[in-house]
Amino acid sequence: MSDPRSLWSREILAIAKEGLTYCHDPFDRGRYEKLLLMAAEIAAAETGGAPALIRGVFTAEEGYPTPKVDVRGVVFRENRVLLVSERNDGGRWTLPGGWADLGSTPSENVVREIFEESGFRTRAVRLLAVYDRDRQGHTRRYFSCYKMHFLCEIIGGEAKGSLETQAVAFFPEDGLPQLSTDRVTERQIKRAFELLRHPESGPDFD
């Protein structure tokens, strides 16, 4: 994200979506629709994606443009952190979690994701961080995203994979496996260990 051109498509998309949400003049709507298509073309050039597919993604998103929300569960046992390996991610590892579903609170979402991906039943006990995905060194996506990390404690269940995950394991801070940096970074996990050692600290943000 260091190249300012990588933000152009998102900024143009935001202008187009805001205009389409609030304007009523048909001529202005036509102009905003052209901006949306332009944003899709730029995103395709930036990422190598198919322009038609990106246009479909951009046009399907209605309303005022806001960041998406990704929730991740941070679960410790014997000073080791719970990670899962997703089947479609080349054996790399991540904190369990994913996109937040409508109709559920952030903590409900993360508890469900942990159970579905790892087999452990948990309860959320503390918000550790709210990160702007673009500032964390992740692979770029078409939309902006806020990542919410929750400290959760195990209350039942056992380790087992799922349709999404092929392996579940706990790792020490100094022995992390190859991570899925599209989902989590080593710095974020090490920061979670640090926050565990200092419960008096407030959550990280930005």
C-alpha cells in the first residue's frame, strides 16, 4: 500500500458510491456510475483481476461506503496461541475468524468462528485491538476493512478441523508457523502475547 496509486480505485469508488446513495438527478447518477466503472478498471489494472468480476463486486455493494469488519479470536492455552490452517491457503496458519455476519454482535461472531474453525467453545472476555487492515501490511483487497481481535477463553470442546480448516494447533510465541499474512501478521500475534502479559493495557487501535 506504499504506492499512492494503489488507493485511487478505492477513493474513486467511495466518491461514486456516496454520490449514488444521495443524488437524485439522473444526469449526476450517470456520472457517478461512470466513476464506479472507472474505479473497477483501475482496480483490475492494479491487481490483475478480471474487470467484469470487479465491476460486479463494486456494483453489488449498495449504500454509503464503509469498511467491512473481520473478527479474529485470540485463544491461549499454557502460554500458546490457537491457530488454524485453512484448506484453501496452502497450509499457512491464522487466528480463527472471518467476516462478521449481519444479525450478530462482534463477540458472537468471533465465538462462532472459533467453534466452526477449531472445535473449541469459547467466550469473548476482552477486546485486544481494532486495526485498519491497510496499515497492517496485509495483502491488498478491493475494499477497506477493520480487523477486530478478541481475547477469548476456552469453556469446552476439543480441537478438530472443519470444511474450512485442515489443522488446529497451539503455538508458542517464539515458534510460530508460516502465517497466512492475508489474514494475520506475526507482529499482530506477538502484540497479542504482549497484551496478555499486560491486562491493564487498553486495546490497540488503528
